[in-house]
Amino acid sequence: MDQRCEAYVKRLTMLATAAGEWVLEDSPAFFAALGDPEPDYDSVAFAVKNLGFIKFQILDDSVVEIELHPRIVELPALLAVQEQLLSCKIKLFRIRYLDTTWNSEIIPASEIAALRLSELCTPMLAPPRNERFLAEPKDFSKLIGDTESPLGLMAHKWRMSFGSFDPTVISFAIKHQLLSRMMIVAVKPRSADPIFRFIGDGFNWLTSDFQFRGIGERIESQPDKEYGEWVAEFYKFVAESGEPRYDIVRASIQTKPENPQLFLTRYERLLLPWRTPSDEVFVTLSSKRLLNDDAEVTMPKPEVSLRSASAKSS
């Protein structure tokens, strides 16, 4: 089936199923996906509100209306609609979405509409609380088009690749001198253990051989296991949601278990999810250390807090 928007201009309504497949309203394929061959109710509304379908309707060849229940939409359905949007020649979009009530927004560009759908469908992340680590969320959209910063370059590459990982990702990172501050983590479905696939040589706060020894290890297996457990939650969230995350992180990291010390650092972090030919999702970390914000201090007790360590470094 041709997926391009203009091929459907004369067809009033189609739907993306939870599996990301396109079906036409009132078609046998739609009723099969619905699981009811002869519904005596509003079957389209039911599929949207209860099954995670996304309705995609073209109105008068000039407006596209998208209707969804964001809290139950699955990633394949979201990606199918975003791909359709980005190939669409129509420039005006109305998004209707169910929260406690139905809400409606008018959007004048397909790229903005695709980004808004991502925002609506992204679940909230509540990482475990830890006084030594703090992640301050930033607006990912501000990185799009920023070709002056390393993180902006990677965001641009991810977007242009439609989130599909191939060898050009590594060659792009090498060309733009991004590989040193890059990690690649693999996350498998139904697995609670993100695994290191690559660690750049710029992460010298780790033990001297960890960038080699750590490949194939769980991300929790870092020298500071508490930090590893904390950061693993972000990788799992990005892999499961299919959405990028952009943060400013401040962390107090234990680097040498045999000689306890804390490394106080603050850095920008961009986590990007990439589809692969297998069922694994790759999550890349691109980071930029913020200047004049790092210090190493002696840690008198393993449970020292960020506040007390900061006081010692001042």
C-alpha cells in the first residue's frame, strides 16, 4: 500500500492500528483489527479511545485531522502517523486528543504536528530520587536545527535518519568529532538490563580500563553502581517510549571504590533512541561537559551527600 498522504486524498478516513498498520474505515481489515466483524456502535471512536488506534482524516483536501488517546497509543502507531505527516503535502493540521476531556489544537506545519504528537504520547519519567544525582529536563526541540553544537548535530542526524541506526551514525560521529563523548547502549524488549555496546574515550572519570572492560556489561555495572542504577532508568525510558531526552545533569560520582573519591560534574546530555534490524533498541548518549563545573574531592564516607561534597569543594 502506498503510504504517501496524497494517495489518500479522496479517502475520508484511515486509521493506524496499535501495530502501526494502516486500515480504512469500515473495511474488512479494520473490522479484523477491531476484533468485531459487525459492530453496532461507533467502532472508530471505540478503537481510538480503547485500542490505541489513531484516526487520520483528510478534510476537503486542505486540512488533516488526527484523533488519538495519547495515554494508550503504542509506538508503532505513533511512528506510522508521523511518517505519514512528513510525506503529506497538506499544510494545516488539527489534532484532537483525549485527556479528561477532548482537546483540539490547530498546527500549521507537518514537522510541528509530528513533534506535538510525540509530546502528547510521551509518558512522564519519574527516576528514582537520589540526592547525589539531578537531571533537569530541557526542550529537545531547541536542538533541532542547531548545527553549531555537538548535541544539535546528533539531534539533526537522528531526525534525518528517522531514528534508524546504520553505519553512517558512527561515521557521522567520527566526522564531526563526536565519538569521544558518545556511548551506545542496547536495550532489548522485556529486559531490565541495558547493555553497553560502545564507550567513548572521553569518559575518563571511569576506571582506566572500563571503556574496554565495560563493553557487554550491564549499565548498572559502572564503578559507581548507585549512579549506574539511576542512569539506567533513563535509558530504559528512552528505549521504551521511542522519544529523545535532553537534560542538564549534575552528579556526584564515586570513581575509585578502592580509594573512595567523589567526582562532581555537570554536563549536557542527549539520549536518542534508534531502531535496529533486530528487536534491540540502541540508545546513544551524546554529552558535553560544562566548563568550570567539575571537581574531585575526597569522600570520607560512601554515603556522603551532594550537599556536603559540594561544601568541601568550595
